[in-house]
Amino acid sequence: MSVKIVRMKEVQRITGLSRSTIYAQIAKGQFPKQVKLTGARSVGWHEAAIIEWIEARQQA
């Protein structure tokens, strides 16, 4: 199984959420946490975690 890491622009496109909304949801513990990448400020998300989050919201 391939693990794909997506960056903020892709997460915004997939979810339809703004950057500030995504970070607000992370702060509340209601959105998948980021994964640190190389560099001091580089982060991404596991694409599978984002898709699971979307599917869970659709079922709720």
C-alpha cells in the first residue's frame, strides 16, 4: 500500500475548507494532525486520514 502525503493546498481542495478553518479544527482535535516533513516548517497530511475524516463526517 502506498502512503501519500498531501500539502495544505491539496487538503483545502479535497475538503473545501479554508486554511484557518483547518487549523481551528486541528486545535479542537477534530481534524487529522499534520505530519512533520523535512525542514522546520514543512508539514503534510496522510491522504488516507483526510479521506477517512471526510467519510466519517458524511456518516454523521
